[in-house]
Amino acid sequence: MIKKRSQISGTVFVYIFSAIIIAVILIFGYKSIIKTKEKVEQTELAILKNEIISDIDGMKTDFGSSKKVSYSIPPQTQLCLFDLEKKEDIFENLPQGFNPLIIDSIRSNVRKNAFVWGNEIFEPFYLEIEINEPYFYCLEPVAGKVSFVIEGLGNRTLISINS
């Protein structure tokens, strides 16, 4: 009878120890996956930012040329572009309840006029752009991409949306 009790308690100990090991592996695995996902998102944002800046800078000196550009952006985000020369007009045209971080950035004269933002993402940067009325665009991805037309103006790039 004593042998059976020690066998049972030994078996229980093995099961408890195994459960603890499995839980620790799952927790560390989950944390690793989350960290990897965050690094991939940061990399995608850096690539997106560099592609947009490169296209805008390359087109601005090519007066009169235009091309349609398309960029992959993270899911559940938007790309918002603003013409900072038309601040007062922008505030008249912004929808009620618009992102307060963007509004504050524009009001504070921070030199940022392009924003990729979503639930967990807020990435501002500056582009030498001009936008006709309403002097801003907020583009939501269609099939994971946003598209617009860029036209060289000599020292800036005009952004327009094809309807």
C-alpha cells in the first residue's frame, strides 16, 4: 500500500511539473511572437515612410510630371496628408472628433504633415507637399494599399486623389 501512494504522488509531481514547464514555454512563446509582430510593424512603417519620402522628393523637381503611387500600409490604419500652408482652412474642413494628436500637431506648428495612425500606431513625418481643397486627405487602405497621384511642381509635390 505504501508503494502505491508514493507512485501516485510521484506521478502527480511529474504531471504538475510538466504542466508548469508547458505553461512557461507557452508564456515565453507568446511574448516572443508579440515582440516579433511589433518589430515587423515598425519595419513596415519605416519602409512605408522611406518609400513615400523618396517618391515625393523625386517627383517635386520633375515639373509637370505625374504618376499614380500605391503603398502597402498596416491593417486598420490610415494615411493622412496635410497642406500646412492652409492650416485655417484645414480646421474648417476636419470632421468632428478627428484624431486629437494630429490636430494638436498641426496647431503646435510641429513640422509634421503626414501621419500613419491607427489603434496602436501613430507615426508622423514631414513631406514637401501641396494639396488642393480640402487641403488634406485621410486615406484608408483598400486591399492593404493606399493610392494617390503625385505631380511635380518644381519645389513641392501636388497630391491628388483620383475619384
